[in-house]
Amino acid sequence: MNTTATPLTSPDPSHAERDLSRVWSSVSALLFLPAALVAFILTLTTERAGRCLTYGEGCAKGFPEWLFNWSLGLGVVAFIAAVAAPRLRVRQAALTVQVLAEATALMVILSHA
């Protein structure tokens, strides 16, 4: 009996779905810092910010640091989960959470204008 055992699951490249969640998570994390810098510069170009910097008038009471810190922390945790998770569903959910957390952090910066 010279039969070769066939594997139970044969990887068929035509059916294999290409997973880019790790790539998109990394791209999203790398682009967050430039996006935050652009949002901060846009905040500084408003009339209220110019008046605050020049004359000290109309300055906002304070930056909502707690919301920014929570969304930034959640984005970091979601990034780690999106890169390290072994299952596709978990990586996709973590990528969604990461993008939403980064968007929230950027909105916090823009809303302070």
C-alpha cells in the first residue's frame, strides 16, 4: 500500500481571501501623527486662535485632555490587537475600533479651535 495521504484542507489560492487588515492598521497608525499635526495647524489658523495668540482674548478654557487621552489609548490598544490577533474577524474589528478612536482624537483637536 503505497498511497500518499492527502491533506484535509488544501490551501487553494483562488479561494484564499487576501487579508490586509494588518497593513491598513499600520498605515493608519503611521498617518495619525501627520494628521494630528495638520489638525493642530488648522486649529491655529482660525480667527479665535489668532486672537488668543496675539492679544490673549477669547482663549478657550481648556483642552479636553481626558477624551483625547482615552481615544489615543484605545487607538494604541486596538492597533496592537489588529496586528497581533490571529483571527481575521478580531483584526477587522480592531482595525475599525482603531480608525474610530483616531478619528475621535482628531475631532477633539479640531473642536478646540
